Amino acid sequence: MASGVPAEVVEAFDINDVANDVYELNFGHRPCQGNIQTLTASDLDKYKAHAWLLSPPCQPYTRQGLQKHSADARAFSFIKILNLMQNMSYRPQMLFVENVVGFEVSDTHDQLLEVLSSLKFNIQEFILSPLQFGIPYSRPRYFCLAKREPMCFQNPPVKNKLLRTPLALSLTFNSTSLSNHDQDEEHLELVCKPIKEFLGFGAVVWYTGGQKSQQSQKRNMYQ
Ligand SMILES: C[S@@+](CC[C@H](N)C(=O)[O-])C[C@H]1O[C@@H](n2cnc3c(N)ncnc32)[C@H](O)[C@@H]1O
């Protein structure tokens, strides 16, 4: 994978055939086509996926929309997946969620945090834009990284606080670093270069017990 994370995608899902055409072209694997709301906990268990990547529909949260949040039918599939996770035997160890700015103030976000907390996940949340990584494109997005205990993040003090700059992770946590949006290149390199380390993907996570094939499985929903 481009991120350098050693992982194998065991399955991807999307209801849209055009989205699946694009995915297949890019990754050589055609996602499972259909409504993920029809999946059951035992369907998901079969994959024994180690990590889930979730990029659910953003229309319920976008500033350009009606902002109906969880009352918008397009939010239902994500909420269903959150509920299913609670009934699974082989829950993912890690979760990555991406969405538009606005998601972080929604009741769906509240539900996400409730479920993750009840399942003993440690989380870190960000609003990040490519601009922060030297790419001339302003596209701020919400990201949530979650790891199940006993896994934790390298910088425990910042857990459970939404960060608007990854720089805060590489500095000693204090209120000044959180509000500092000016990032010099040296610092950006510090936080961008070792993405694997930033996410905490070390030998511990991916290769424990010599079960590389099982441990490296990754599942990708909504692509
Ligand atoms: C925000 S987009 C993510 C697109 C993809 N991650 C990407 O980066 O290009 C949300 C995707 O969820 C899919 N989707 C929406 N509701 C779904 C459902 N109930 N079951 C499966 N896929 C669904 C849409 O077709 C859309 O492609």
C-alpha cells in the first residue's frame, strides 16, 4: 500500500457499481457490491479482519446539506455497522474513519465514540487538510483512528481530544501546541515521514505471535 503499512485487503464493500469499477481499476479487486445494511455480525466475523477503514456517506453532515445527521437515511448504514460491531465475535482491532468537517459535531459522532468506548478502543481524532502536508489542496477532513486496548497511542495525553494539527503529536502536549497552526517544514517532516510510526503500526501490531497472515488482514468498507 502507498502508506507503507503491510496489509492485505480481505474485502471492500460499496453499493455503487461505478465506484466499484474505479476501485477495481485502481486496486485489481472488485468490491463486494451491495447494501452493507444487509450484512450480519456473523457475515463480518467470517473475515476476521484486523482493521476496518470506513468512509461513510458524508451528505448527512456536510455544511452544504441539511445536516440531519443520524436522522438522514444515508447515515443508517454506518450506524448499523457500529451496532453490528458490538455483536461480533471477532471485532476489528483497529478502525479508521474519515468524513467531512461537520461529522465531529453530529450525533452520529457521539454514537461512534460511545460504541468505541464501550468496546474499549483508544482513539485519536483529527481535522486534517492536504495543505498541512505540503499539497496545494485545501480539503479539511475529519479522521478518527481507534485501537482496541491494550493497544494505545504513542502520545496518550492527546487521546480523546480532536486535533487540528498532527504537529501536536510530535510535541509535548500543551495548550500552545494545540492552538499553533504554523508548522515549519522541519516539523512537518517529523510528523509526515514516519506515517507507520505515527499510526503506531509497528511490529507489535502487525506481526504478533508470528500470525502475520491473519494479523495483517484489513477490511475496507465503503471502499
Ligand atoms: C464518502 S464515499 C466514499 C468513497 C471512497 N471511500 C473514496 O474515497 O472514493 C461513500 C461511499 O459509500 C457508498 N455507500 C453509501 N451507502 C452505502 C450502503 N448502504 N452500502 C454500501 N455502500 C454504501 C457510496 O456508494 C459511496 O461510494
